Amino acid sequence: MGRGKIVVRRIDNLTSRQVTFSKRRSGLLKKAKELAILCDADVGVMIFSSTGKLHDFASTSMKSVIDRYNKTKEEHHPLGSSTSEIKFWQREAAMLRQQLQNLQESHRHMMGELSGLTVKELQTLENKLEIGLRGIREKKDQLLMDEIYELHQKGNLIHQENMELYKKVNLIRQENMELKKKVNGTRDGNGTNRNSVLTSGLGTGEEFQVPLNLQLSQPQQQNSEAPSGATKLGRLQLR
């Protein structure tokens, strides 16, 4: 079975703490020695116990390891002392001034101020300008192609929308034509019904028609007040 997980904290028991220190110190120094031998590394380890006793290991010598460490620390962290800080900022200021001068000179050359330049320098400047112009043209062409592609996509979308609208208009037109046909058919049907009713009525009347004979009767003598020439229409007699 594997060893259980050990909680990393201060050991309260003095005897256990001393035993653990001795074991782990020996393991750490052994690993440092192996690292120096296997990897050809410059290793230095210093350990102070709780009682103040020193235990150390150095692959070469502890002094050389410490000197190398201090030198490397100063190179990577030049702000460790006031003198180093001043020198660091002086170097930084000189570098920035030189960069600013170079940029100003390059800007003057780009603007056409070519006094003091040799033929080689002029050729170098010409090559730089040609490279810059080529890059500008390529970038411009790319932007134009992107815009053309976007416009083409928008044109396709508008064309599709127009086709859909055209289909909708055709459907509405067909629906209107069908409604118009239905309305016209209904009107023609109503007129035909009325004519058929009238025609059937007339036919029935002819079938059951009874001949009527009209005859005028002789006027009867009336009172003397009535005019002699006046006549009355006699009654109609049916035969």
C-alpha cells in the first residue's frame, strides 16, 4: 500500500521535528549533488537549522556561487542601488534620444529632404519607399475586394427579396382574378334564374290561356237627363 498524504505544517514534537529535519536535509543535499553532476549545473545550497547550525553544499565553492548570484542579480535588476539606478536611466535616456533622432531623420527623408545622402543611401531609401508603396497598394486592393464582396452579397440579398416580393404579387394577382371570376359567375347565375322564371311563367300562361270574347251590348234607355248620344259600355260576357 502507498504512503498516506502528509499534512505540511510545523511538527510540534521536538524529537519528531529533529528526526524529520535530519532526513529531509540529507535528501535535499543528495538531490542537489545529483543535479550538479547529472546536469553540469552550478549548485549551492545553504541550510540553517532551528538551533542556528549551518549545513551547506556547493558544486564548486560557495563563495563563487554567491558572487555569481550577486552579479547576475545586478544585471537583471539594475535598480538595486542608487548608482546602478542612475546608470540605468542614463542608458535608457541615451537610447531614447538616439531612436528619436533616427525617426526624425527618416521622416525628413520620407518628406523629400535628401540633402547629404549618398547614392547607396538613396537607393536604400528608394527600396524602402517601393516596399511601402507595394504594401499600401496591396492593402488598398484587399479593402476594395472586401467592399466589392460585401456589396455583391447585399445585391444577392436584395435580389432574393425582390423575387419573393414578385412571387407574392403574382399570388395576390391570381387571388384577385379568382375572386373576380367568382363574382362574375354569381352575377350571371342570378340573371339566368330571373330569365328562366319569366320564361317558365309565360309558358304556363300560354298553356292555360282561356279565349276571351268581348261584346258590346246595346245601350238601355235612361232618364231624359242623360244625353241622347251617350252610350254605356255594356258588360263583358265570357263565353
